[in-house]
Amino acid sequence: MHTLSHICRELGLAYDGEDKIIRGLNTLKDAETSEISFLENSKYVSQLASTRAAAVFITPDTVHRLPEGVTAIVTETPYIMLAKASALFTRERLEHTGTPAAIGEDTVVEEGSYIADGAVIGERCHIMPGVIIGNNVVVGDNTVLYPNVTVYRDCVIGSDCIIHAGTVIGSDGFGFATTQQGEHVKIYQNGNVVVEDDVEIGANTTIDRAVFASTVVKKGVRIDNLVQIGHNCVIGEYSVLVSQVGLAGSSSLGRNVVMGGQSATAGHLTIAPFTTIAARGGVTKNVDKAGVYGGFPLMEHRRWLKLQGILARLLKK
Amino acid sequence: MHTLSHICRELGLAYDGEDKIIRGLNTLKDAETSEISFLENSKYVSQLASTRAAAVFITPDTVHRLPEGVTAIVTETPYIMLAKASALFTRERLEHTGTPAAIGEDTVVEEGSYIADGAVIGERCHIMPGVIIGNNVVVGDNTVLYPNVTVYRDCVIGSDCIIHAGTVIGSDGFGFATTQQGEHVKIYQNGNVVVEDDVEIGANTTIDRAVFASTVVKKGVRIDNLVQIGHNCVIGEYSVLVSQVGLAGSSSLGRNVVMGGQSATAGHLTIAPFTTIAARGGVTKNVDKAGVYGGFPLMEHRRWLKLQGILARLLKK
Amino acid sequence: MHTLSHICRELGLAYDGEDKIIRGLNTLKDAETSEISFLENSKYVSQLASTRAAAVFITPDTVHRLPEGVTAIVTETPYIMLAKASALFTRERLEHTGTPAAIGEDTVVEEGSYIADGAVIGERCHIMPGVIIGNNVVVGDNTVLYPNVTVYRDCVIGSDCIIHAGTVIGSDGFGFATTQQGEHVKIYQNGNVVVEDDVEIGANTTIDRAVFASTVVKKGVRIDNLVQIGHNCVIGEYSVLVSQVGLAGSSSLGRNVVMGGQSATAGHLTIAPFTTIAARGGVTKNVDKAGVYGGFPLMEHRRWLKLQGILARLLKK
């Protein structure tokens, strides 16, 4: 929590108007009245009118479109400023607060695991050797963390989950703003990961924490080994992600979506419930209608099969 | 070990005939006389006649094809029942039996590693910090486990092996039965992984344990980093799996098969000895004849090269 | 450090001339006057003339091309002999020398981490639980190693770096010589990894140590989760590697190269500075001119888009 004046002083920026208490950063669409947002990409300019943000990092040429009551923080580089401001809201990686973790009844915490202060583990869980659980992580009941799993601070794991060895939950999303000189400024990832109940996750999979808000894995999902889930993805109930799937940031899957082995999504795309993406399918656009899709770029799977037939005939000529 | 009557009671199913001692579950083809099997997919109906299984979860319409002496457990959902029964045969994840691991002469077990009760480690091995070895794991002589390797219980690793950091051996295969409502019931993976002698495995690779029996990595195999090997795969002697290869469950590779980087297999396929799959090749059918293959769907590599030539010419038009 | 006579005796090989002190192995091009090199692939025969190597494993038919002063070690299998010799130069995996690691001021080393003798950690670093740091590793200032990271011995990590959980730095490159019988002889990877300043690396990524010399990740690079970087790669300043990228051995990227998700390179290729490889692009040849490329085999991205248009039209016929 910082004052707007403090933040702007840290960034070397000026603003007009009253000071405000700022609790964090967010997109124009999702910002609360105590959050700062930003506009760099003109694609989002229409979101200005309805934003509830306390203040917005904004370029001089769009500042006139800001609604009344939202403070303009004018800069030629809003995204860089967002990145710099994000550092002010990051929490300590590992705190020793003196509030020991709360461990539920009949939960077994094996020797060689580490549970940070403030974590809350439910009943009948099994925390195996080499597991590292960060501050304030919440784990439900009957959940198993296999060896060498890492759960970063502030993440939430439901009940009846199984997480296999070496999996990482809550690592920083891949976020940075690049300067004109080509250098990268880290955007601190101040969100978390929420894994709901009855989820099984394979070995050496990675699920990144959200930049703002949460990356969400909903109830009953099954995730295989070596799967990558980028920041701010939402995986619908009972979806199935086969090994080596890669979901780019902000992918949103409906319930019972099946992603075949090595399939992937580009960022910010939505996949309709009950859709199947065949192995190696590359999702390059929103999938609005349930069905079976494959290929890269993505098409209906039966079209992909037809295309393979056409190519085979070309080869025979 | 359970009685058939106990299992059926747990699942709420009835059967006719004498009670039997059941030691586990298996496929129709491989079941022993003390194992239960199942038939859901009509593709396997021909295996009914010769099964040695004690009992079979079977639908009403195929029950008449069961040979005499094999007990029918009639259900509309044999695969779901298999899944539910599998939970009865799973072992504890980590037991504290009071039988300490046996460590061979001149083996160095570094501080910060964990070896569970009942494990047997050979001579002149090196168990580095952060390694977790489960109950009853057997490791041969001269084998090196680099930091943060996890070996799940009951797996077997040969002599003269090198396993690099972060690799996971014996995690659960990706197995579940899906209900008509789209929920997933875990099939407990009660098999193991057997890695034979003189195998080197790279970093952060994952090898899943078998659902029944063993996933097998044969003598002299070389596996690179971030490779996925599904449950019940068999990797032939001296085969080479380059980084990011993904082998779906029950893939069977002959000796000296080479899988190029990011290549993959669909499940239940066989690849002939001395075959090379080029980088990114997607094995979509059995490879019966040794050669060099590539593309997706798979074709002879020289045909794939020809296809690229044809496509390049189309582009020039 | 061995004498040439000792090495040849160990390998059962003869040579003519004076004995020499040998400090290691290297390529013809890079060998110093105290190193042994090898020639098996005729592609490199032109490098014989200018090599500074002390001695060369060489076949009888090319021995006459060796310059004066370079000792010939004649063998029908130079590459196998290189592999066998490499074992003589490998260091102990983990030494207990009694020289404790040096830890800089205000660096926090959390409980449950392991720092081997001879390591040197700078100031204000954070070494989290489950981190394993090998002998003689050097880490700069302000660097964060998240849980369960493994850094193999002799690697170097700069200042202001962030390495996420489960990542492995310095595992052995995928190197072996294969005998005519199809067996593999390990080539010990006696180089290291150098990560320069201000590098962020995601979770469960793997960066292999060099066979000779160093794998290098230059200043300001950003690497996502589950990325594979083979031995002897050089990643130019401020380059960006998105999740599941795979770089084969000796790939050389200029500064500000962007590799999209799941893209990959074949070995020994160079990519010009400021080049973008689209998601899934497969780099099959050197990229000499900056631009946007994609597809597999690689082509200009606009050509790849055009090709997809042509294929879509074929489908409509």
C-alpha cells in the first residue's frame, strides 16, 4: 500500500490532483478504485471510459479520453512505468514472521520438507520430503504433495488434490516491458495461483502466478507432466491437459476441454467448453464452438485430416 | 490382496460363483489367475477367449463371451469400476516401517537427501543432496543421482546409471476413467519403472510408472533433458531420446531407435529397431521397417523433404 | 592434468614424439597448446592446418595432413577415443574440501539449502530452501535462487539474476560417441555454464554445461519455463526465450533474438541479432539477416502465412 504521491515520486513522474491510497495495479477493465492502471496499446482505448482505476499511466495524446475522477499520470512509456511501479507492490519472497504454519489433524509433514510461516494446511494431507511451501499458502484437506514440489507464497490449493514431484506452482509469469534500447524491465507478478478441489497435476509441470489477480485451475482438472500454464490462465472444470501442452498467458479454457500432447495456445484466447484440441494442435484464434480441432494454424480436425490427404496426393504426382 | 467378495462389496457390484483371492488388476492379455481384468472397448473383445483373469468387469451384452471359469462382474461401466478397484490395490506413498534402507559399501549419501525405509542402494553410488528415494527402490552399483532427483517407491534403477538433477522417475501415469458427467476417476498406477544398466537420463525428465507391470528403459539408453515417457512404455537397448521428446503411454521402441528433438508418439505404437525419427516427427502409426522417418503425420523422411520442395514451389507460383 | 603418455597408455594407443602436459580436450579450432583435439568428420579437415592442439586423435588416412609439431594419435575411432579421454579430465561431482563457501554480506541462506565447498556467493542474495549449489559456483550480488534450483559445480551466475524453482543449470550436455555395435560412450562434459548479469530464468528450465569451454547466457536475457538450452549455446544480450523452446547444442543467438513458444533450433546454427522466430518455428539453417521467421523448415514468416493461405485454398477446392 502506497500513496499515489509516493509512487510518482519513485518513478520521477508528476500528476495533478489529490493524493490517493493505492493498493495495487491492474488492467483498465479490472482495476478497483484503489488501483493504478495503464494504457499503452491503443487496442484498449475504449476501456478508458468505464475504468474505475484511481489513476492511469497514459500517453499525452490519449490523456483527454480519461474520465473525470481518474488521475492521469502522463508518460511516454506507460508500460515501462507499470513495470517499475510493480516493484513497489511485490512482497518479500520468504518471510520469517514468527507465526508458524497451521497444520491440520492427521496431516503428515515428512522430514526434509519446508513450510513457511503463515501457511495453512488442512487435514489428512501428505507433505513429502523436499516439498517447499511458501508464506500464507492455503492447502485443503486430503491433498498430497509429492517430493520436491514447490508452491510459491500466497497460492491456494484445494482439497483432494495430488501434485506430483518437481512441479512448480506460483512461479512468476513471463512479464516485462522492453525499453527502446531493447532492455527488459521486470513486471513483478503480484497475483497468485488458485487450484481448486480434486485436481491432479503431473511431474515437473509449471503453473505461473498471475500478474494481477489469479491463475485458476478449476475443479476436477487433470494435468499431465511437463505442462506449461502461463500467468492468468483459467482452466475450466474437468479439463484435461496432456503432457507437454503449453498455454500462453491469459488462455481461458471452458469446462471439459481436452488439449492433446504438445498442443498449445497463443495468448489471450478462449476455448469453448467440451472442445478437443488434437495432439500438437496450435490454437491461433478463439474457439467459439465445441468440436475437435487440430493443426497449426488451428482448423477443424476433419479439415486437417483432409489437408493431409491432399498433401499425400501432391506427393504421389 | 483382497477377496473378490470384498472388492465387489466396495464397488456395490454383484457376481455369481465362488470367492477368490485377488492380488491386483491387469489387462485381459496379461492378467494372471489372481488378477481382475476389464472389457470396455470392443476392440479387445477377441482377447476374452484366452484371458487367464480370475474375474472381469464386463458389460451385460458381452458377458456371454467370457470363457468358463472366469467370473463375470457385470456393470455398465467396466472402466470406471476398474478405476475404483485400483484404489484398493494402491500402496502407501511413504511408509515408515523401521527397516532402514540398505546402503552398499563406498556409496556416498550426501546430507540433505532422503532414502526411505526398505530401499536397497548398491556399492559406490552417489546420492546427492535433495535426492528423494522412495520405499523399496532398488539401485545397482556405481549409479549417480544428481540433486533433487525423485524416485518413487518400488522403482528399480540399474548399475552404472547417471540421472541428472530434477528428474522424476515413477510418478503416476496419466490414467483416469471419465464418467458420463465428464468427471474423472483416478486409475491408481500400481506398477513401477525399471531402468536397466548403463542408462543416462538428463535433467527435469519425467518417466511415469506403469498402471500395471512396468515402464522399462533398457540397457544403454540415452535420454536428454525435459523428455516425457508415459506409463508402460518400453525403450529398447541403446535408444536415444533427444530433448523434449514425448512418448505417449505404451509406446514400444526397439533397440537403437533415435527420436530427434521434440518428436513424439501417439499411444500404443511400436517402432522397429534401428529406426530414426527426425526432430519433430510425430509417430502416428506403427513403424514396422527400420528407416528414417519424419513429419506429422509420420512419413519416410525423404518423402517429407520432397513435400517441403513441393510446398516451396507452390509458394513461388 | 595428465601427460600425453599417460592418456595414451590408458586408451591403449601409441604415438611418436615427445611427451607433453595435457590440460584438457577441445575442438581443432579452439584447442590450446596444452589440449588434445580430434578429427573424425571430414567436414573439419580444413581446420587441421591451423590447429594449435598439442595432439590430435586422427585416422590413418588423414594423419599426413597434420601440421608439424602436433602429435598424431592414430586410431580408427577418434571420436570414441575423445570420449574415453574425457573421463580422465572430469572432476569429482561433489568435493568436501574443508574450504567452506564464502557468503557475502546480507545474503540470506535459507534452511534446507545446500552450498558446496568453494562456492562464492555475493551480497544481498537469497538462496531459498531446497537450492543445491555445487563446488566453486560463483554467484554475483542481489541474485535470487528460488526453491529446488540446482546449480552444478563450477558454473557462474551474475548479479541481479532471478532463477525460478526447479531450474537446473550445468547438467551434462547430451554427448556420447556411438560404437559400431551401437553402444554409447559418454563424453564427459568438462565445461560449465556462465549466466551473466540481470538474467531471469523461469521454472523447471534446463541449461546444459559445455563439453569444452562454456554455455553462455548473456546480460539481460529473459528465459521462460521448461526451456531447454543445449551444451555450448550462446544466447545474446536481451534475448527472449518463451516457454518450451528447445535450443540444440552450439546454437548461437545474437542480441535481442526472440524465440516464440515451442520454437527450436537444430544444432550449430547462428541467428542474427534482432531476429524473431515465431512460435513453433524450427530453425533449420543459419539466419543471417534479421527479420521474422517461422515454420518448419524455417522460412520468412510472411511466406509461412502465404503458404497457409495456399493450403487453405487447396482445402476449398
